[in-house]
Amino acid sequence: MAVHGRPTKLARRTRVTAEPYLLDMRAFPGPKERAGAATFRANVRGFLALHASPAPAPAEWEQEAVLGDAGAMWQVGFRVDGEGEASVVVMDVVEEDVPRARRVHCDHCTVAGWSRHPVCGKKYHFIIRNENMPRCKTCRRCGLMVELFQTRCPSCSHGSGLSPDESEDWNYVQIDNPRHLLHGVVHENGFGHLVRINGHEGGSSFLTGYQLMDFWDRVCRYLRVRKVSVMDVSKKFEVDYRVLHAVATGCSWYGQWGFKLGSGSFGITSETYCKAIENLSSVPLSHFFPHSRSPRNQLQDTIAFYQSLSKCPLTTFRDLFLHVLGLAANKSVHNHLVTMHKKEIVYDVNLREGNWTDEEIKRAVDVALKVLRAADRWVAMRSLKAATAHPIGSPELVDYCLKTISGTRTFDGMVVVVHCNSETNTMEYRLTNETMLPPKNASMPTQEHLLRDIKFLYDALLCPHTMHPYKPEQIHDQAKRSAMILLDSKQFLNHYDLEEDFLPQNQSVLHIWCQVELLDQVDDPPSLPAELLTLPQTATVADLKMEAMRTFRDVYLMLQSFVPNQLLDCPTAGDTTQVKLLFGAKGTVHIQGSKPEMN
């Protein structure tokens, strides 16, 4: 397939189902599949030639071509856990020819701090669309969502036929549809943006947000994308997830794939951001339990409730939120969160910190059983602790006893059962016979209960606008400032080109980063990123200049007439001097050049 050609427009979209075109989404790229070229622009063309098929526009784009004459579209099929139709995911790859497009400048680049980069000639959209969402368009008069086949709005009777300009705007709206499961944009120079990820909560049927993000990260590495920006405004559990995840694990959700704080965050530096995470996540929970006889408030009850559920001590904000998120997530996600925090799970056997003898433990259990037998009803954990504290003596032994007593059987066939009371946010104990046993999961809070508590704890402990006051005031004020820093930090970057294995391992060529300085640039000169040049081992300075001229002309619109003049690093080097002698096999060169006006 000729990648540079424009695929013809077909009447309707066809799904990719042929076996040779289906790649394993969760294993792509395979261990033997490596992109051979050093630059994104070469790798994406090779990827499309090898795995993609020319595609017609989807139904909602058929009023006009997706981008008129300014783009072409391909499809790549991926297999997810099976061979059937339901397990096939199609990624649309849209090549946008920027000079002929309606939008030349990139808003995402402005946010990422790349607004002074010159405009590239092409950019590529990588889209996995949400097949479950209805195909709609917006009425221009009243704003109602109208089905595509309707010619008039059912609300205001306005004709839904679009003028050519409106149609082109509509097509761009569909490219940027917020319902896409995945949408990434990469410019021809390898600088890209992750526009959106939508997992189960965003409408995905069988792909989680983690799986989509992991797939996107592998695609970027395979194609050798240089840098990717993302605006983290994600919401989960009805809270700002970038704050919640940072406190629980030490980084934002995107930080699991190497994203670090970028620009545009009110002057916040990486050091300030990391310090804010550490300050907020390390606040001791003991600040909320002053030595007072006053009744407990809702926050104290909620914290104490999750401390009673945990098999290891919860002493800080991080411990608390890591534990609660682990309960709200499935087992694999919980284990992943724990691994990220490098905090081992503490099992029952490790709770015997006091080195109590078996006799001491048995005596403590007998005391608790005696209290439950006398009560003959559900007893709250706090009440059971109070009743057993004096006879048992050691508070640690009391905690250990109550966390391990569930399921204990007595000589007369009774058994201790535990259940979670969502209304009072406490664990309750009772001695009963086996015919009255509650469900096995009754001792754990329900999903609804967990979601309610996550929102409450976030508002009370992490949100700077609703944070619960506590003493010492100095710690509270510091935590509030730290929370505001995390809330204001939304722009994150992944620098793939700074990783050691970014360049292909090819000993037969030279990889030279070329930085260009333009002459006669007085008013607001552009900020040209360095471009990677691949040269043979015997390349000379003349070859270097020729390759630099070809590369910068091909990539950037404003450099169509670029002419390199001299090497600023070695101004006296002749054209026949070998590049390897000057810069080695992997080096950086600074070239001064000009761009005479084209006739």
C-alpha cells in the first residue's frame, strides 16, 4: 500500500476482520517487532504500510470527507481476548495535511509550552472510537443533539443541513469527539498530545482506562514519539483524581507511564510539586484524635472505621487513601497500587507485634466471647473495645483479637460473625448459630459505601476549599497549600526521547541531533526543536548539511527554503571532514542557516 497516496472515499465504513490485519492489542508490539527507523515520521509510515488498510469515513463523517482534501484515513485492527467480532478493536489513523486544513495552529501545543515551535506539515490522529455511543450532531439554533439521519431539528424545526464551512467545523468536532475511548495526536516532528482516555466510566465496554493508556504508551514507544503532553482533568469517585492518586501513590495516574509535571502550572516547579505530594501524604492521622472526651465526629468515625478494617497500621493520609482505594478497586488494581507505593501487605501473622503467647491470645478471645454472649446482639467495635480493654490490658492485643476473631467457634456450636454497618460506619460483632450466618462479604463495605466515603474523605482531608481544620495550625496550613499546588498541577509531559533506549541499536549508522539557528530572525524568532539525523558511518559535513536541509524542509512549513550555512560547533570544518570524527556516533550539532524568500 502506498502510504503517500490518498485512499479513495468509499460509500460506508467496513470493519477490519481479516486475520493478517488483527494485532494482539495487549501484546503489541511483539518481542520480535521493532520499528527500524529512528524518527516518528518514518516509523508511522512504515506502521501504516505494514498493518493498516485504507478506510472510508465513519458514518458520522460522511457528509464530507473527514478533513476535506486535507487528510487521509486508515484503519488498524486489534484483537482483544478472543477471535470474535465482539473482541475486535479498530484504531483509526487520520493523517492531516496541515497546509490544507482549516486549523493550522495547535491549541494543545500552546498549553504544553510549545507554541513557538514552527508548524509541521503533517500530524496524525490515533483514534479508537466509542461504538456504543449514538451518532449525533448538534442543532445550530437550539443546541439539541440530533440524530444524523434527521434533516430537521425535532425541537425548533431548524434545517440540519450544513453549509460547507459549517460542515468542515462539524467534521473537526467529530475528530475531537469527547466520547472517543482514545484520541492521541502526534505532529510530524514527534511531539504529541494525549487528548483523551475513556475507560469503563467513559463508556468503554471491555477496555479499562489502564489498558487503553498502556496501549497508547506502547504505541508511542514503538513509533518513537519524542514527547507527549496530557492535560490531567480526570474525575473519578466524583473527585479530582490527579490529587487523590498522587497522595495515595506518590504520582499522578499518568505518572505510572513516566509522565512528569510540565509547564503551564502557575510557575510550579517539579521540586515544588514533589514536595507538596510528600507534605500532604505524610500528614499524621493522629492530628484528628486529640486527647479529649468529646464525642467523635463523622470524620473521626470514618478514619477509625478504615483503621479497624486494615490488617496493617494506617497512620498517615497516604496509608488511609491507599487502603480505601484498594478496597474500591478490584484485586489486580489493588495489588498494583500497593506495588507502586512499595508497601507490603501485612498479614495476620505479622500483627503479633507484642509476641503474645498462645495462652494470652486465647484468654483475650475468651474475654471477647464472654462479652458477645452476654450482649446477645450486634455490638459495635468501639463498644467491644471498651468492654474488653481492662480485662485484656494491652490495647495492641485488643486490636489483634478483634481483627482475627471473625469465624471463631465456641464449644456449644456458636460462631462469631462480623458485618459492616454502612449507616454508622463501624464494624459490628455478634455471637450466633450457623443458621443465621450473614453473607460472606458482609464484613466489607459495599461499593456504594466506599464511593461515599472516598468523596467525604477527599473533601475533608485533600480538597483545599473544604479541608477540615485541625491542629497544629502550622501543619494544617502547609497541607492546605500543598493541596492547592496539586490541584493546580494539570499539565504533564512524557519525555520519551530522554530515555536511554530511545534510539535504535544500529552500529552501522550515525545518529546526530541537529539544532538549527536561523539568521535574520529579529521579532519573536521561532523555537526550533532539534531534529534527529540518520547518516552513514562515512558521512561528511557536506552530507550532514544536505540531510539537515532535507529534514527541516520536509518537517516544517516555514522552512521550505531552508539552507544550512555553517556548523557553529566547528566553523572551520571543511565539507569533506567526516562527521564521526567531529561528533562521534551519537552527538549533537548546531547549524546556522537561513531561509531565503521563495519566488
